[in-house]
Amino acid sequence: MFNLILFGPPGSGKGTQSEKLVEKYGLVHLSTGNLLREEITNKTPLGLEAKAFIDKGQLVPDEVVIGMVDSFFEHHKEAKGFLFDGFPRTSAQAEALDKLLELKKTSICVMLALSVSEEELVKRLMKRGETSGRSDDTNENVIRARITEYHNKTAVVADYYRNFDKVVLVKGEGTVDDIFRSLCAEIDCRI
Ligand code: B4P
């Protein structure tokens, strides 16, 4: 199996690039953001709980997210590899992911980390907010809170994988196609 984490702050292009990468490499796309939004749309108890956090720009509690990922794996037993988008976002999630993959006798091959300046992140997310209908994209304070959560809780996840020499930094500014080419070059030499 080839398992890849696409990492970066909110608005760094994870969702945008993931769609292109899963199509090219035939990986199963696991976006915890998309899964949570689906739960919110379906008004499930999990969705209602998650919405309260997302609307404030906070991370959803680890046990909720890890449970959701576990059940996603149950439904994708035949996958030949996963692209993790927006997960793991805390050290506890990273450790849980390692354990779940170990049960499948596999592991993370590489973490590709997109780097984008904070002003560019805010600009992109405010622009998406004009059309996406996403409650977490319309208010600049909420966007900045998400970026703060990233620095406080998520950035350390890269250190976790750096210990295993699995992190590659990729410039996340420029055209979508140029960034896609850089990501593909890193994957092609490992797959
Ligand atoms: P996510 O759905 O993961 O959303 P995101 O990080 O905001 O967006 P992403 O990074 O995918 O967006 P993209 O850059 O592609 O999370 C939403 C919320 O869910 C979180 O805040 C959190 O509360 C919760 N959550 C999710 N996972 C969780 C977890 N594991 N644990 C706890 N809580 C969790 O796109 C941004 C915009 O930039 C788009 O409009 C795009 O068109 C544009 N863009 C992309 N590339 C560009 C480029 N090269 N140039 C210009 N614009 C570009």
C-alpha cells in the first residue's frame, strides 16, 4: 500500500490538490473535513457536536475524529492506498493513525507539507467564503482562530513524522498546476 499525508495549514491547498492526486494515483481520499461536513449536512449527533467546534474555528475532539476514521477504514478494506487530507491534526491523532495502519500491516510512506504565508491563507479562505457557504470561511476572526489552532496543535504533527524522516516540504504558492507537478515529482520517486 502507498499511504500519503497531505499536510498544511487551513487554506494551503490540501483539498484542492487531493482531488487531483487521488484521480492520478487511484488512492482512497480520506478528508476528515469532508466527512465532518457530511455529518453536519445529515444532522447526525456527531455532526451537531462537530459543528459547534468548527463554527468557532476550533478542532473537533480527537475521540470523535479517530472514531470516524476507524469506521471509514472498515468501509474501505480493499484500498490500495490512502491519501490523508486534513488528518492527523494532533499528536494523538497521529499516534492513533499509526496504530490503525499497523493493524492493516502498513504505514505512512511520506508526508508532503504545503507551505503558504498566513496572509495568502486568509485571502484564499475569505475568497472561498464568498461562494462556498462554509460557515468557517466567512468570518476573518474564525479563519485566524483556525490558523492559531494549526500553530498550537497541528504543526507538531510534522515534528512527529520528521522523527521518522518522512516529511517533505513543498512550496504551496503558485498555480494549482505547478504545485500539483511538484507534489507528483515527490510521489513518483517513492511509489
Ligand atoms: P478542512 O476541511 O480540512 O479544511 P481546510 O483545512 O480549511 O481546507 P483545505 O486546506 O483543504 O482547503 P484548500 O486549501 O484546498 O477542515 C475544516 C474544519 O474541520 C477544521 O477547521 C476543523 O475544525 C475540522 N477538522 C477537520 N479535520 C479535523 C481533524 N482531523 N481533527 C479535528 N478537527 C478537524 O482550499 C482553500 C482555498 O484556496 C480554496 O478556495 C481553493 O480554491 C484555494 N486555493 C487552493 N490552491 C490555491 C492556489 N494554488 N492558489 C490560489 N488559491 C488556491
